[in-house]
Amino acid sequence: MKKKLLSLLLLAILPAIGMAQHLKQVSPEKVGMSSQRLLKADSIIEDAIRQGNIPGAVLAVVRHGQMAYLKAYGNRQVWPVQIPMTTNTIFDMASCSKAMSTALSALILCEEGKFRMLDAVNRYVPGFEDWKDETGDKTTIRIHHLMTHTSGLPAYYSPDPNATPDPDACIDHIAHMKRGFEPGTGFRYSCLNFITLQRIVEKTSGMSLRQFSRSRIFAPLGMNHTDYIPCAPDANGVWHPTDQPCWAALMPEGEDWRSIVAPTTRQGADSVLCGMVHDPLARIMNGGISGNAGLFSSAEDIAVLCAMLQNEGTWNGHRIMSPQTARLVRTVPRFAEPFGRTYGWDNYSDYASCNGDLFSAGTYCHTGFTGTGIVVDPELDCSVILLTNSVHPDEGGSTVRLRSIVSNAVAASITDR
């Protein structure tokens, strides 16, 4: 019944907002960039494809609220059949879900007074254990620790591959896991921080993370190719989507909504994971809707999100968050200055290499294990969205260096500063 109601809600939203509100596409020169210099980004990406690091990619560059560059490279799928990449390809965003959905949802709820960043996690997650030192003295783990990865929680836990989705069991397990350090004294990037934050978002909003982010962020912005995809195993243990994403209603008659989704890893003799989140914890324990991963999106949709953040929280007449909250997205809080993390995004931690070497000091970003990355420079008003499925058909391809040098090529193409 809940699934049916959610499907009806998503379908009801679509007519109200119309088709996706994509950014106006202009020549790079119209926004102070060089077309010739941007060709360097093309050659960098094409080299990565030839070297087998990625099967293909989509690159989008946003400047001054307009799409200055949008291009597809290589193939969306190379096994068991080859399918060319297109600019409308939808990618498993992996950990970019943390920044695009979970963190922004939490910040919206914070500005509405549903909680404050200093609140104890166990105020909203009963039984969630605080840090204890060797003498038994406790230090409270707070919401701001989750958002900056300074809570001390472990990085991850591997679920039983034969388990069925059970978000309550997942959060209970996290609540009692051994903490690695006193909160606020260290940094450890952790998927468990954002699964816990998901529970707080859902408890304080009265909605699932999928419902809240869709209704408060993605639908108002016209991001009609951005959604979570619930999934579960059947009686034979084979995983399937259990609901359709929002873009299914926009597909031509008879065309499968998965036909524009980039697949990830191979699953058997002749199949690949497609339309279900790659991350095991998000898929197995949380059924595809998870605070750490599970969001699917396209370059053009993400471009609108970046434009909104750069426009102090509003876009095309829709205010998503206050200007103060939009600025908080890119601000490292004082207690987290040694670690370089903002509330849900990354400014200068060791994970921020995708920023490259040439963008401004205030640049912030996030990346995903599947090969996705978003970089936003508020000073130069420029965003770089590089989407790949480097885990297809098998894990092993790396995009760490690729993201950085693409960012350098884009930054170097700016000619008006």
C-alpha cells in the first residue's frame, strides 16, 4: 500500500512541474570560457577510455547559471552488449547521494527548526551509543559529527549477502558498533554516518528520504531524472526493482525506464546490475533508499542543483533553502577546520582531490565509488559534473586522477578572471 501511495505521489508531482527545467545551453565564450581549452578535457576523458579506466563518461560544465559544456564520451555499456553513452544517461550516484540528497535534506530540516546540529544523535535514534573512554566517561555524538564524518563511527559494515532489506536492523547494528575515536577529535569517512542521518531526516520529517528529497528538492527544481529506486530479492534470491523511478512516466510508450541507466557490475553469465544501487549496504539492508547511496541522476539534473546552490538556494522561482543555508553547504564549521569537511560536502580533506589544483580555495565537492563526481567553485561561479560508471563491467577502474585533471582543464578554460 505504501509503495502504491508513493508511486501516485511521484506521478502527481510530475504534471505540476512539467518537463525538466534544464539550464540554458550557451557557448563557452558566452560565459567567459574558451572552447579550445575545453577540448583538453575531451582528450583527457578519451585517453581514460582508451586505457580502460572507464567505459564512457558525461561531462557538464556550469558557469553563471548556464550550461557551458555538455558532452558524452565512449559507451554507456560494454558488456554483454555495447551501447553508446548519451548526455541524458542516468548514473548510480553512489556516495554523491550523501551530498545531493541526505545532507541537503538535513540542512532544510535544520533551518525549519526540526533539529539543530548540536543535538545528540540518540535524541532521535533511541539506543544510539555515545563514545566511552577507557574509564567509562562519555562524549556525546552529535548530528554535526555525522555530517562532517567526525563521529568516530566505523567506515562501513558488510551485510550478509543473503539478508533481506531491514532498515531497522541496519540502524540498530550501527547504534551499537564500536566507536573508533572520541567525536570531534578525528576524521573517518563513513557511510554509517549518513545512514544514521537518514534515520534522523525520516523521523523528523515524517517522510522517507526518497519522499522528502523528491518533494522538497528534486521535483521543485524539475530534476525529473533524479530518484531512488527501491529494490528487493524475490523468492529465488534474485534482486529486482520494486517500484519505478520518477522518469518512468516520461519515457516513450513501450520503452523501458532502465534503457537510459548506466549499468554497473556484472551479476552473472550474461547480466549486469542496472537500475539498482551498486552499494551492498544500501541495496541489501536499506532496499535501495539509503542515506549513504542509492540516488540515480543525470548530468543535466545535477547542473540545475549546482546552479541552485550557486544562486543562494533558489532557482527558476523555487526557493529550496535560505541563502544562509546555501552558504553553509560550502562552509567548513569551526570545529571541523582540521578536517576540511562542510556539512555533507568536502572542501579540503584528503578526499577532495577532485577539486584539482586551479579552482579557488573555497571550492567544494563530492565523489561516488561508481565513478561520479561534482565540483563547485563559488568564487569563479563554475561547476564541473563528471559522471562515469567506472565499475562497469567489473570493479577496478579508477577515476581519482581523472577527476582532478579534468577539473584542471575546465578551470584553465576560464578566461575572464
